[in-house]
Amino acid sequence: MRLHIGNKNYSSWSFRPWIAMKAKGVAFEEVLTPFDDEGGNPKFREFSPTGKVPTLVDGDLTVWESLAILEYLAERFPDAGFWPADRAARAHARAVANEMHGGFSALRSACPMNMRRDIRPIAVSDGVRKDVARIETLWADCLKTYGGPFLFADFSNADAMFAPVVNRLEKYALSDHPAVIAYSEAMKSHPAWIEWRDAALAESWIVPADEA
């Protein structure tokens, strides 16, 4: 099984299946192809039908799009706990993951994931503030309902989908909500997070398009 990813410092979509696979103990070969100055790379077309990362290759099967990869992994490894075991919790987790996949565009656009960025605020729009407020509510509700430390108690695909948001809220100093602080500490102390972060900090590539 091979996972094609982009730069660990910037590639939020690559981070999602990578951290999920690491957290769940799924063995895979990592293939990193760095972005060019425009935040893409023509070489992505060699393994991805969309020319984007991440892309998972499992034998003759190619799966692209982060959430599709996470769903495939849940089916491929049904005992790994990629989704909560309880049906109601699982439905909730899928709703949360899909909300992240299709939403929060203002936050994603204004505040790119950047592991090596110093913590400092920037001027943000009302749209970004609205996104942050929704994330605060969502995380607080999940932690209260399921008891933490992750959104559905144990690490799941929902956490993988929100992993880059943890970085964004921290690096752009966007929230001091207690739920954000508690959840961020749990995520940042996970061994998989630490492994990705350390590798990201060791990278030398600079992509101006992803430097807010």
C-alpha cells in the first residue's frame, strides 16, 4: 500500500489520511512529491487522475480525495477503528468529517496550514470568524458528548479530517476557547502528529502561495 503526499509543511489534505494510517497502525509506503512554486506539481499526474495529492495506491486500485481514502481504509481494515463502533456515533462522526470536507472555505483560504509558521495573528474576515465559531461549537459538543480526548473519544477519521485545523487555529492565534485548547493539546501530543510535525520542520521547501 502506497500513499502519495505533498509537502508535510503545507499539504493539509495529505496530512489527513497519513495521520489516520499512522494512528491506526496501518503499514504503508510514503511517497512525497513536493509542490512547485504555484502549490502544485505536474508530476502528480503520474499517479493521480486529478493531478492532486493525496493518492492511495493499493495493488491495482487507486483512490484519490482524502475523505474517500479514509472511507476506503475503514472498509479495508474494519477492526482498526477508523470510525466509531457505535452506529449513532459513527453517523455523527461521518457528518462532522463531511462538514469539514465541504466547508470552512474562508478559514482554509485565508489561513493555510503551515507547520513551521510562528504563532502570530493576521487580520481575518467575518467569514473566517464565523468558521472558527462553528469549529469551537462543534469541538465543544463532541468533547462533551463523547468525553474526549478526541472528538469521538478514540482517534477516528473525524480527527484526521480536523488535524490541519488544529494547526491553523494555533498558528494564526484564532481561538482561546477551552475546547480548542484541550483538543489541540490532545492532537499535538499524539505520536503521529509529532512525527509529521518533525518531518515538516525539517523540510527546506518554501511555497510562497502557502505563506500567509
